[in-house]
Amino acid sequence: MEGIRVGHAEVPGGGSGCTVILGPFRARAELPGMASGTREIPVLDERHVTPTADALLLTGGSAFGLAAADGVMRWLEARGEGFSTGVAPVPIVPTAVLFDLSPGRGRPGPDEGKRACEAAGVGPVARGRVGAGAGARVGKLLGPGRSAPGGVGSSSGTFGGWNVAALAVVNALGEVVDREGRVVAGPQGTRAVLEEGRTGTAPSGEFPDFREGENTTLCVVATDAPLSFRDLGRVLRVAATALPRRISPVFTPFDGDVVFGLVPEGDPQPMSSGEALALGVGLREELEEAILDAVDSGREWT
């Protein structure tokens, strides 16, 4: 989409990384997950003094990975980009993390954030086990040994005359299901596993003792419709319903799901409630495709 660039970087040795979306743009966020790790999310409130974000960062490394945003800020600062303070521009970089920590694995930091910016471009987005999706897995209800590869997925098209696009980094506890309800990534039988765990009838070792926050799906939806902050929020809330349609279970105590919505800079135009609903559905459909693409592309890298 015009005015938006995406770049990836991985840690030395692989298994984790970060993905940057460069703007500037108006942005909002939905945080339906119960274990999110974030930075600078309050700047996306329509009441905040900052009118735009200069970049978004999606990163592995759990809370340690928030440090990668420092590299993005330094890269933007060197180019004079950021919110004008009268002293120096301050780049605004909202960030969200997923959990991919593993013994001996590196964590994204400022170097990875900078390299992701340097790699950013307007061409086709690299997909699969790259950037923030380098260490992603899905379907962990029976433990990591029964999980499937996750990764980065994307989808784009047009809806009602507007360009619409979505990017998803899928590292979910739950299974990914297609439009016919078939499990396409992760062990099947989620309902039975959860019921057996609740009643204490699960076979020994088959129902892990989950720890909060060790998963997470991070998403971005974008459109060139000239939405106001308010309308972007309305559209984003509808678009975020893609996650419960394609991931089961989702928004759990063990996932820190975050969905960003963004539109390029420009003068906002009024949009009726019906138009906002329709655009939200269009973005939801693209996000559903991006989630499916993430697991399809992730398998291609294994």
C-alpha cells in the first residue's frame, strides 16, 4: 500500500526477530489478549497529543524484545522523523511482542530494529518464518512437541473501491482453522483436550500446565480509506473479529493478542456507520487470509 513499507530482521542464529512497518500513519490498537507485552500504546488514543505514529514494531523476545524499538527510533531520528518537540523530533513507535524465548536463542534488540528499517520496502512482504515470525509456533495445547510452524502471513486486495491489506504474525496457543472449520495447523481435538483437562481425565502428560503469556498473535490491518481516528477505531474492532474466526481458542490467558489498524497520513473524511461496518468486514476477510497464509508459509520454511 502506498506510503507503507515493511521490513524484517532476525537475530544471529535465527529463531526470533522483528518486523517493522514504516509510516507515518494514523493508527489505533485493539488488545483482546490477556497477556500482551507492549510499548507506547497510549499514543494511539485519539485524545493523545501525537497525531500520527512514525512506525509500528512487531517483535519476538517477549518483553526483552521491546528494546528493538530503540533501534527503530534511532534510525528514524537520524532522518529527522518524529513528533516535533521544539528541541528534537521524537519518533513514535508503538510496539507489541510475542513469546518465543528458548535457551541459547538471541532476543531482538536495537540492532535488529535498525536492520529491519534498513530492509523495509514497498515490494511484496516476505512471509513465513521471518522477522517477528522466525520462532513462531501454533497449536500448543498438547505441548510444543505437537505444535505446528507459525510465521508471518499477508494478504491484500480491494474492497468498495479502497485498498485493504493485512499482516499477521501467528504464534498462538490455539489451532488455526480454515473457512470450513477444518484444523490446518496444530493438533486436532481442542475441545476434548480442554474438557479432559477440566475434569482431570486427561492421560498423564497430555494436558500441559500452561504458563501465561507464552504465545500471542500480532496483526496489522491497513487501508487507504481516509478514516478519522474514531472511524479507524470502529473499523478496527470489526476487523479484529478475524482472530476468533480462524484461531481456536483465542484471546486466552496464555496469549497476548494485539491488532493494529492504520491509514496513511491525509485529511480524514466522514464515514457513515454502514460504510465503517462494510470496510471492517473487508479488512476482516483480508486478516483471515493473512492468518491462514502465516501457517501455510511457515510450513514452507520447515
